[in-house]
Amino acid sequence: MQNFWMDFMTFMFPDREVTIDKLDERLCGYMANRIYTSLGFEQLLLDAGYKPERIRYMTSFQGQQSRTPHYFDLAATFEQEYFDNLLLARVVDYTVSSPQDFVNSLPSVVRDINGDPIARPALLRDHDIIAIISPNTMATGRLTRLRQTIRTVQVSNDVTLPRLLLFTNEELTNLLKCEDVKERGEKVVEKFREVRPYRGGE
Amino acid sequence: MPDILELLLSNPQIQQFLTSLGTTAAKETGEKVGKWIVNSIAVKIRESKLFKEDKVAKAEKELNEVLSKGKKQVLL
């Protein structure tokens, strides 16, 4: 049996044979961690007043040049006044892959997904958002390096790359623990203001 | 606003995934894997301490029922 979660696990663990009977408790825990993190992020989006037209989980975008899929934990489409917006979220678990490597690969991933600009309009544009979510607590040095990498990659590719927004495990956990929904929503909006003007409430 | 538990229970892709695990050819393996996933999600939710235990237990039961529903579809 193949489905998007199994395809995704195959993508994440290219050196392993990923079939139902090869899944062990540890891999199931890993999958559950990502599902939980995506749902937590979705809750915060809704708390903040974002009203997505459509939400998809564990979705892939096929590279136009590489013909390989690029996976994201969540893809939400928002209809805006002048253009549609796409928000992608990717949970980057450093126990499996390096968040810095993922961020460094983003310019080429976006180029691959968009393909030839003459042949078709870009799917991912600079006003879209890619949220990078860490489901684990990161050591201070590692977190500082990741923030620096995000800044460098963003600045070097600002015209073509969607806005990159980091959610650390602590930020996500603290936001979810905030009991007042209104306050929680405001804090999420504030977080999104880090990368672009908030349009959700307009 | 829906919370994580409500989103989890209303998520068609998760429901479909759990149902498909129950209907897989090696259904005992599929069911075992499904239970691991449901249990791991429940552990994460309990660790978060965002919900009362009875609410988490109810959600866990509902997800296990989705898994069993897939298994029953194969047996019928």
C-alpha cells in the first residue's frame, strides 16, 4: 500500500526500505510527532484569524527540473485581495536531517518547483511564506546558527524566495499553552509580522 | 476555534490513513502500526498537558475505532 505518508517516509529515509511491515515504533513516533506539530501550527493559524481556502497535509510539489517531489508538512492557500498566498510549513527534525541544510537547499528547491519562468508562472513567489518548525528543543549555539543561515539565505535570494519564518519548539509550545485565545491569536499575528505585513484580518 | 484534538479527529487525511492501515493486506501489521501511531500522538498530546485526560482518552478511543473500522471492512 502506498499513500502520502508512506511516500513521505520514503523521501525522509532514502536509505531504508519503507513499507508498512518495516515501520517500527520509533518511526511511528517520529511520524506522530510531525502530525502533532502540524496540527498545533494549524490551530495557531486559525487562532490568528487566518482563514485558509484549503489546507493539505504531507503534500508534495513536483520539481519541474528534477521531477522529484519536495515534501511539506502543511500547505495552506489564502485568497488575498490582489493575489493568492501560499503558506507552506515544514517540520525540520534535526534528529533526522539538518535544519541548516534544509534552509540552504530552499533556493534550489523553490527554483525546481517553479521551473522555467517563461514556460509558466511561478508557483512559489516572494510574498508567500515558508514556516520552518523545529519540533525539538535546540541548543543555543545551534539555534543561533540556524537563525543566521535563514537571514543569509533570505537576503541572498530575497526577490525569488518566499518569506522564511522560524518557529522554535519553545515558541510553538508557549503559544499553544497560552490559554486566552485572543491573546494567543495576537501573539501569532505578531510572529507573522516578523516577515510581512499581516493581511489575515483585513 | 478548533483545537488540536478537534483538528486531529476531523482530519480526513489522518482518518483515511488509519482506515487504510486497517485494510492493508497484512492487516495485523497494519493494525499494529496504526496503534503505534495513535498511541504516539496520544503520548505527545498528554505530554503537552493542554487537555484533560478524559478528553485525550476519548480522542484516542475514536482514532482506534477508525483503525478497527478499516479492519472490519476487510473482514466483511
